[in-house]
Amino acid sequence: ADLDGDGVVDFVVLGEGEAPEADPLVGRAYWRVHRGGGSGFAEAGDRWAIPYDLRRHMASSFATARHGLLDLDADGRLDFVAWQSGEAPEADPLLGSAYWSVYRNTGDGFAAASERWGLPFDLGDESGPGGLRHAVVGLDGPCPRLVVLRDGLAPDREPRLGRAFWHLW
């Protein structure tokens, strides 16, 4: 992932077992980021602040992850986005149905406090049966758009959704 927004992929150590030196705070308080360059990754890693302890969720697969990295504000840097309740310290049943929690990229980590990113409708449980029903992509400009790929998610049900067209928000 290109965390610092310089256009070059960075190597990110997510947990203490991945680095040669044992550091119990990796995955709890920060990630270790080895910045990318023209001939490889920096040998020394920088501490990249994360919003909360992610260690207990490291065993989950991407399909059941409750967070991700998206550039929602189109500043060229990936933001940390929590899209389902149960992982973030604040327990809120509206997380994932009414809003996402966005921890903005500060250039050397993610903000400690989140901002609410409103959703057009309840997006449901992505890990349930039926698979992927929506995505966030940049289709027509610098800001990403929510794309509903299949029926059964949007309030206005349309059986041709996903076969003939997608809904864009």
C-alpha cells in the first residue's frame, strides 16, 4: 500500500511476528512502514500510528475484515476506514448501517479520532451469503463513489441491478 501518498508502494509490517526485532506494540499502537523507493524498500521502518489495537483481528480473512484502506477524501493518501461494528473501541450499532468511521491519514499515521462518513442506506453484512454487493471505486473523478453491484441492498429493489446496470452514489 502507498501510505504516504508519494506514488510508490510502501512495505507495511502489521504485527510483531513479521519483523526481525520483536516489538509488542506493532499492531497495537502502530504499524512499521518501510517506505518504497526506486530500488526497494527502506531498511529502517517508521512508526505509523493506527487508531486502535488491531491484533485480535489479524487472524480474520479479508472477507470478514471490518476495516480497510481507502482514499475517501481524494488527497492522494489512504485513510483508515472502519465499516462494521465489533472491532473499533466505540461500540455503535449504526456503524456499517448509517455511517463508516474514517480515521484520516495525517502523513505519518492515522488520526486518533474518527469522523463519521454518512452512507446512503444500510449496506448490510458483507460477510453474509451472496458475496460482494457494493464497492467503493473512483469512476469519474478524484473522489471515490459507492457502487451498488447487486440487488437486495438498495432500498429501491431492481432485479436488473448487476445484470444491466449499477447504481452510483
